[in-house]
Amino acid sequence: MFKIREQLSKLYLSSVLGNLSLTGAWVAILAARGYSLVEIGIAETVFHITSLTFEIPSGVFADVFGRKKMLIVSTVIRMIGNIVMILSNSLFMVCLSIAFHALSYNFSSGTGDALAYDSLKLAETEDKFERYESNQLVIYRLCSGISTLCAGFALFIGYRIAYSTDLITGIVQIFVLSSLHEIYAVDTKNDKEKTTLGKLTACFRESMIFLKGIKKVMGLMMCNSLVGALDILLLFFLQAKLPEKGIPLWGLGFALLFMEMGGVVGSRLILKFPKLSYKLVFTITMSLVLTGFLAEHSTWYIIMAVGGFLSAVGDDALQVRTNAILQDMFPSEQRATLTSVESFTFSVIMIVLSPLAGFVFMYW
């Protein structure tokens, strides 16, 4: 018998295992290994080129072959990326590892939300998705914060051992995911009459028809992706900029944790204003992110950290509201595919901004 609380609890636990890592501050780890901000920017660009290429296909696979299966595939691919990073001795191998991590992200990004929403829909409680999304972002920020707090420890034990610990959590995560209840949104009776290629093609075609018919969807995706991209770039490069401004090594992890907590505040705060118009939410959140960028030019690392905190507040507040609106609009049969389209737009923006940000943060 299907139990919604048990299903969501497993999805939450999987998120903890997937995000809690000693390698969360990977930018700081690469910088400590001698890679420049420009080279790190190149690695980040590789991440988003990979995402750009495989994001939508991975969503189609999830809708056609099952969300649970693709979440397991995502974990396996991440473990492969960790192994490549352990063996890496050049920028090429680092970029290859980053590409595997991007592919892992592709297979999980829209899949988890799609499985969660359709699970809630099956239990006739889909109105609780915004709170679920908020909880997931809280988990993400807390785990990311704890992971970055361990930045100093990761540098102490070395990146090889740090990445090896991720292999252990990956095994446990696969065990948790395998116990999830699969929910197929497709019409299985008619679906059996199609070939595998026919299923994939039909899912993609119907998704594009949906996007073409409701142009508001792409507007929401672009707004959310722009704010998210700016925030992530700011927090990534602050990992390397804060030490340059004199923050003690022991304080770096705490500063990064503090900035991640901004996302927790934002994801909870937005639940207090369910009737606030989307335009106003976007204006406020974009202003918070831009304030973070201005604070980055301060000579005081405390001000820089506060700016990162405010940026995270804006990012996660908009993320919760946008995803809740979009999931209510998406048809179940293409839910993972359409959620992946949002990640696709995010990757497009990041490909443009990542190398530019590397030069901006280094020379400006």
C-alpha cells in the first residue's frame, strides 16, 4: 500500500545523502590544488555544457522509463565522477569528472520533483508541494553548508580521501532509492503499443507542444534561472575570494555555512506570503542577489559574507515559488521532461555567465 509520508521521507533522505559531502567546497579544493579562477570557470562551463546537452533527454528518459530508475542511474554516475576526480592529475580529468557530476545532476534534477508531485497527486495532497520544495531546499542548503564547513578538513585529509567518502554515501543512497514506490504517469495500455523510440519521441514532442502553447512557462523559467545563476556564481567564487580578503582559514567554512543559511531563510520566508504576486517576488529577490554582488566588492570579508547570505535568501525564495507554480501547470506525462527544461534554461545562462564571472571576480 502506498504511503505518502514514507515516500517523501525517502526522497528527503536521498537528498541528504546526495548533498552531504566533504567535497561541497569543490571550488576551494581545486584552488588549493593550484587551479586558477579562470580554469575553475572553465570546469564550471564544462558542467553546464554537459547539462545543456543531456538535461532534456534525461527528463524524457525519466518520464518514459521511470523516475525511480533514473534517480538510481544518477547516483551511479555521480560515483563514477568521484572516481575520476580521485584519479585526476590534469585539468582535462577534472573537467571529465565535472561532466559526470553534471550528468548525474541531469538525471536527478527534474526527476525527484516529478516523482514527489505525482506522489502527492496520487494522495490528493498536491497543494503541499510548495512546502515539500521548501523542505528540499532547506535540506540542500543545510547539507551544502555543512559540506562547505568541512572545507578545511577536506583540504587537510586531501581531495582523494574526501572524494572516496562520497562513494560510501552513494552506495547507501542507492539502497534508499531502490525502496521508493515508482509512479508511472503514462497510459500503460496505449504505451505498450509504442516502440522505445516512439515513446521517447512522443514525450519530447508533447512537451514542446505544451511549451509553445503556454508561453508564460518559459518566462517563469527564465526569471528563476537568471536569479539562480547569479546567486550560485557569487557563492562559488566567494569560496576563493574570501581568503584573499583576509578571512582566517578556520573561519572560511563558517562563513560559507552562514551564506548557505540564507537559502534556508528564503525558502521558509516565502511560505509566509502565499498571495504575493510573482512580479513583486521576482523584483525583491533579484534586488537581494544584486546587493550580494555589490557587497562582493567590499574590502571587508564580513560584508561580503552578508551579501552572499542575502543573495541566497532571494534565490531560494524565488525557487520555491516558481517550482510550485510550474508543477501545478505541468501535465504528469511530461512532468520530468518539462522540469528538465527549466534546468536547461539555467545551463544556457550559466554557460554565458560562468567564464565571464571568472574574469570579473579575478580582475574587477
